Amino acid sequence: MAAKYCSRSHPCMVGVASTDSHIWRRMMAVREAAEQNIVWLVQSGDSNFWFDNWLGSGPLCQRLENVSDHQVKDFMSQGRWNKKLLLQWVPSRIIDEILKKEPPLLPQCDHMIWKLNQLGAFSLASAFQVIKYASESSFMFSKVWISVLPLKISFFMVRLLRNRLLVVSSLVKFHVQGPSKCFCYLDSQSKTLDHVFSEGEFAQQLWSFFGSAVGVSYLGVGVRSRLAAWWFHCRENGFVHAVLPILFCWQIWKARNRKVFEEREPQLRSVCDWIFRELRDMFNLKFPNRLAEISSWPNYYIAVKFGGGGILHDGNGVMVFAFTVPFREMSSVQAKAKLLLFGVQQCIQCGFVRLHVEVDSLLVVQILQNKAACPWKIWAEMEKIKGCMRFVARVTHWYGGGESSG
């Protein structure tokens, strides 16, 4: 297939002709859905700079008009990003995004990651979920009708799931010029429903804040994937998981309209405050006499901070030093891997060798012992840790509540 159809062009740029094989035409029909869930794990930098999703935010060819044919490593110089060369090809906002990514210095070839699988390998089961949500919507629609939810919000969710809300991408079909800038401050090339409700900065902050609090992780692309992640996560707190994502979408839409029609900037704090109050009222309606009265909500959501730390102690248990590491939103195993890498690097820099490392993540220990497969999201950290293993005498699992190495 590659030799026949992609010998001169990247797969994402190849068109479809009537003379192409039936299999190839079927592959092209699902290409967009597949590309949204593919990311490249950069190691040596041999992936395509313009057409591969190596940044994790989409291929650059979808965000820029003028592109060429380069590999990622072509923009490297002496083990660092060549900023002068980058300035000749991409705008500064994308350069800032590139500079946040570590330069590809590993000898292994870049390889493709299927984001819907924790291990990064493609599976028919995960691919079926993408197609299932796009074609069978009965499950999704059944979740928007909740007795304590106002009907106007339920009907709003029906329009959202049917892609019937008037955003810029919808207005263009009727030759109507919409706002030139997205309400979430990002320069978006396509102000679609997925951008407004899922991928925009304001939407991501809202989903991430509540998702990290209740343990809902997000895999995939688009608002449907976010809704499905919450609704499939229903366990003991089924009512909360069913209602909250609907309230998120409703508030994002109201914030968008206030910005577009009234030029009022969206405030995350006020939106969170409204969601907490609305959830409390709905909970009282659903489960009367279950909640105690409170005078005010605590301001714990004003400045959300995540982090972790560890301790180095000697053989007698005397502490040598301690460290902390701030985090953005991430899974527990990602946090453990980053903590372990930072702690081991600090010990090596201070001249300590033959370390006995204790980690409270059994998965991390098993990966280092080659007893478990490594999730693709922590692959880079685990490879760096393995590179430091000559300074580590032993790695054991610690049944505790934090991270420790000594």
C-alpha cells in the first residue's frame, strides 16, 4: 500500500481516485478519525516535521499554510533546537511549543503511538470505540435526559451531540463571517465544536480541574470522547459523573456567548463556583435530606497546585535531603515516574551511588525489572531512569503513601 499510493507523498496528503482499490478507499474514509488518535514518540527525530503529529497537538501542516518536507532532526544543531532555522519556517507561537519538547537525542527510531491504548499499540477494540461513538449515538443521547436537569440544558446537549450549535465552522457553511478570534484566547484555525468544548484553553482548564479531582482521565480527541470518559467512569458516584460533564458544556457555551456578544472575559473561578452550587442544588433534589447546610464553599479551587516529593536517607535512616517536584495534570504513574527520575538524578549529582530505591508504584518497579510493559506516556522518563541504573543497586516496592529513595 505504501509503495503504491504513498511513494511520493505523505499518507495524510494523498488523495483518493476512482481507480484506487476498495481497501485503500476504505482506509482513506477513516483516515481523519485515525490521524486524530495517532501521535509520534520522538527519539532520533526521523519523523516528518510537517506531517506527523510529533508535538501531540496535531500535524503542523494542519496549522500552517506554507510547509515543506523535513524531518524533526533537521531542525537540530549540536544537540539543541536550532532556533534560527525554526524562525525561518514557523511562527513564534509554535516555536515556543517546540522548545518545550526535549530535543531528540536517542538512537532508536521514532515510532507511532495509538493514543487510545495505554501501551500505545493499535487494537481493534479501541478503534471500534471511535467508530461506535460516531455512528451509534443512543447511549450518548440517553445520558442527557436527567430528571433534575432543566429541559433547556438537555435540549442544548442534544444540539451539541448532533453538531447543531452555531459556531464559526457552522456559520461558514452559510457564508456568514464569524468572530475572528476564539473566546478562549487561542488562535484556532478551525473554531469547531470540539475546539470550543474540548480543545480550547478555557475548556481544557475546566475539564482538567474537575477530572483530576475525581480521577477521570481523558483519552482521544473531541468533546464526545470527554463525555464518554465521564459517563463510562460511573461507579459509586454515578449521579455526579453523569451530571458534571453536562454542566461543563453548558457553562462553556454560556462563557463563549458572553465573550462573543457582550465582550465579557470568561472567569474560571466564577464558572467553577456556579457548577458547585448547581451540583449541590441538583443533589438536594435527587437525594433530599442528604446534605448538611454550609455557609460558603471553600476557595480551594482558586489556585490548583499538584506536586510530589521524596527523601534520601542513609543506612541508619537519617535524612540527607528532601525534594519536591511541581506537576501539571497527569496520571499517578506519570507522577511516580517523574519523581523517581528527578530523585535519582539529584542523588547522582550529589555523588551518591549504589542507591536503594523504594517506589510506591508497583508498575514502575515491574517496568524497571522488565516484568511489565511500559505505558507510552512514561516511556521517555523510564528510558532515562534505565540509563541511570548503573548507580542503583536495588529497586523495591514500598507500600506507603509517597515516594522515597535512599
